[in-house]
Amino acid sequence: MAAATAYTVALLGAAAPRSALLPRRAGALQPLRLHDAPRLSLLRARAASDDTSTSASSDELIADLKGKWDAIEDKPTFFLYSGGAVVALWLTTVVVGAVNSVPLLPKILELVGLGYTGWFVYRYLLFKDSRKELASDIETLKKKIAGTE
């Protein structure tokens, strides 16, 4: 009881009456009101912003985007690829929605994913030698992508 009183004193800033610590009776159900909640003055915080840093970073971002836009030589091809990416994203969501509407297929695919995850953990993550092999494979792939190999 002493711990509950100390906790209430810390929350409310003053000693609470004993009736405030006791639960209300089940027969007297009343809706909770905002003024019934304890006020937590310790948790009040003020947000401050430095307008110069945000405006400077937004100006840098706009200048960077303008520079990249000016560096694009074939703008129609850029729009064509961007439109193709949007269409591909829309088509993907349609296919996933159709697959998800088939009754047993999502559960089967979930089991396949769990099985593959188990195999991957056993094959590459469980033993020290296989972790080293995975790390070397990842480094080789990074070099191929970067063009340094």
C-alpha cells in the first residue's frame, strides 16, 4: 500500500486520498472523463525547432534535385520508365490481391516461406563455416554489382 501511495504522490504531486487508490465498485459504472485522469506534469515536453537548419536543408535538397534533373539527358525515356514502374507496381498489387483472395493459397505460401526460412537458417546461419561462406558470397556479389571484379 505504501508503494501505491508513493506512486500516486509522484504522479499527482500531492498525497491522494485513500479512496482514490481503491478500485470503484462494479455497481457504479460511470464513463471515464478526461478530468478523472491524473495529470502528468512530468511528461510535458515542448518541441522546439531551428528554422534555419530546416530551410537550409530544404534549399540544399531542392538544389540537388534541380541538378539531378538537369543532368538527365533523355527526359522522355525517364518519364516512360517512371510510368512503367507505376504500372508494374499497380499490376503487382492486383496480382497479390487476387492471390490473397484464394482461400487456402495464402496459408500454403506462408508455410512455404517458413520452410524456406528454416532451410536458410540451417544452411547459412547455424554454423560458423557456413556464415563465413555467406559473407564471402555477399562480398563477391557486392563487387560484381559495383563493377570492381
